[in-house]
Amino acid sequence: QAISCLPRSFEYSQKNAVLVPAAALGVGGMLLYWLRSGRKIKTIDMGDGWWGSGERPLKGKEDASIRPFKIETSDKEIEDLHRRLDQFRFTPHVEGAAFHYGFNSSYLRKVVAYWRNQFDWRKQVEELNKYPHFHTTIEGIDIHFIHVKPSYVPHGRAVKPLLMVHGWPGSFYEFYKIIPLLTEPAKHGLNEGDVVFEIICPSIPGYGFSEAPHQKEFDSIATARIFHKLMNRLGFKEYYLQGGDWGSRITTNMAQMLPQSVKGLHLNLVFIARQGLGRLIRIMLGAYVPWLVGLSREDARRFYPFMQKNVYDVLRESGYLHIQATKPDTAGCGLNDSPVGLAAYILEKFSTWTDKSFLHKDDGGLESKYSLDELLTNVMIYWVTSSIVSSMRYYKENFCKDPDLSAHNRVGVYVPTGIAAFPQEIVHIPRVWAKDVYKNIITYSYMPRGGHFAAFEEPKLLAQDIMQFVQKVEQL
């Protein structure tokens, strides 16, 4: 009987030998699929919105046409500006003030005199119109953008669509220096592989020539969705993204929303909230043994002394943020009525956000990095469109929902990411911290110079970094 059972038990063990690994493989495969699909599923819901005036129309589709647009000016507009500049009321500054109290009033006098007597707005309008401008209606509001294609594509080179998004108090004009470098790299001595770009630069709704939302709660998620719709409307299924300031948050949200559409994300500013006991301990240890907490020597140089660089400097530079995140319309009405007030408010940021040491200079160091024509052209975009108030509201709409801008950090960014860390940026985010959110960092560059307005200030450095990043992504 025992002998007769042997073939049966052998057969049973043979079945087990096949079934158990098969079952384990099946369960493991299901678990792996669940984990992978779980990662894929964890995205920001795209949703929908309506930002036009009044109720959303029940019938009829939105006009999806893309309409050519041209910036124009008039004698009346220029005469009104000159009249207001002539009525500028000067307030003497205290001795030795430099830019410690804000925009130095003696230097402001010089800027106003140049604006009134030498600045040629008509000439600058021609400069602005050198690239093709368009309007299209999305979710009830008119979205402005420029779309620049390369004039010549060398044989064998692929054209990559790149959406570039500005922040506050900048505009689409920030990208005018970098656009030719990206669309015609060979002409400017940039031969980074076989990559040539066509550039799409939209104005954030409420900024410049994009219509302001008429409804509350227009935040970076709504902006990300609208910009995805814009790219889709232009016929792009996959594209690269680039952003700094609010542009960084918007493009990050775009990558979290539709990762399948984003080939790569390049940022020159990263929003990471520093919270928790573990982070505090790492900050303390990093001052003495940076390597132990994943900080490089360059991270430590940019990051410490911690209180000075990450608390005192940030507090000094962020007063505007508290105003704009709470009562933007109150301060904004004065800026919208006074071109001098508007220029002082905006250009002060172009001083200290470009280089912290400019705080100690009587002229804020402004003309060491930019020309007055460039700076005043950016101010004029806010002035002629009366968009300063609506641009300031963007802070309230984002911060009232998410006070430390960390709500979306729980949704990881898995698309290939490149980070250009400029040394004079308001805050430095080490790679080891950025990895908490950006799970697939392909390049992380310690840029040799430059601050917050990277494309405006150091276009060649930024262009090179974008190209090197895209080249690596294309080789994956």
C-alpha cells in the first residue's frame, strides 16, 4: 500500500512544485501591478472650471479658435502716462538708506526722468510684436500666448515643443532673450545634441494680456488645466515644461495632473515646505556634518547660516506676499493708479531677488543686470493692461487654500525632472529635499551665477541647462 501511494504522492509534490511558484508569481505580479498602477493613479484630478463673467452658458460649445493678436498703443495712452509721471510726488529717503527701506527715492527720480523723457514705448511695442501673439478662449476667459517656431531646422533635428511659464512680477517678456537661443541654438553657438525647440509662452490669467478670472478660487491647478488645454488645442500630445516662480508651481501641477503628456519638467525654483521634527534634526546636523544628511559642500555653502539665509532674509523679502495673500485689492488699487508706485513696487523685486547684496546699493544694482528699457517694458505690460491687481490676487487664491504651498507635495512627480539651482535664488532647495516630491530627477545643476529671474538675467546659462536636460531625457 505504501508502495502504491508513492506515485500518487510524487505526482502531488510535482503539482505543488509547479503550482506554488506559479501562485507566488501570480500574487507577486498582481502586487507589482497594484503598486505600479497605484503610482499611476495618484495624480491631481484635472476637473473643469468656468472663469468667465456670470453663469456658464448651458448651451453651445466654447469658441476654440486661435486668433492672431497684436499689441497696440495710442497717443492718448502715452499722454496719460506722461501726465501721471509729471505729477510724481517725491519723498526724500533717510541718509544711507540704499534699498534697505525699499526702492531708493533718489534713484526712483532718475528712473522716472528716464521713463518720461527717453523711454520709447512705441519702439518697445514693436519689440514685443516681433514674435507672433495669439488669443484663445478657454474656460470663459481669453488666454494670451506667444508661439515661436524655429525659422530653420537642420536635417535630422527634431523640434520639441516647450511651454515656458513666468511668475510674479514678471511676464512673458522675461523669455524674449532666451527664445532665440532655444529656437536657433546653432546661430548662438549652442550645439547641444540634436534638439531644437518651438516655444509657447502664455500669460497667466490675470497677468498682462490674458483676461483676469471673473470668479473666485482661480489657483495654480486651474492654470495648469488651462495650459494643458492650450497645448492640446495647439495639437501637441507630448511636450516639455519649464518654469520658475509661479511658473514652477503651475508646471509642477501640470506634471502631476497629466504625466503622460509631459515628456520632461525643467525648473529654476522648487517649492518644498520644510516641516517635521526629522527635517529640523537634519537641518541642525547639516551645519556640522552635511554629508550625513545628504547635503553636498555646495548645498551647505548656500544653505548656512540657516537662520540668516532661510528665516531673516525670507522674512525681509516676503512682506509683499502677506499683503497679496490676504488683501490684494487694497494695495493694488494704489499701484493701478500710479505708474511710479507700480514701478517702485515691481522693480524693487528685480533688485533684491536678482542679488541679495544689491540691498546695499543706492541704485539697487538694477542696471548692472538689466537695461532700464527692459525693466520699464515689463512694468508697462502691467500698466497698460491694468493687471497689477488681478496678478496680486493670484497669491490670495493659492495661499488661502494652501498656506505653505505643500498640499500637492503628497502627489509625487514621476516625469523626468531637471532642476537649475541659481545661487542668488530666494531660497536654496538641495537635491536630497527636492527628491521628496520630484522622484525622477535627471539633472540637478548648481548654476555658477544668477538669481530669481533666470531667463531674463542669465538666458544663455538657462538655455544650456534646458538643452542638456532634454538631451538626456531623449536618450532614456
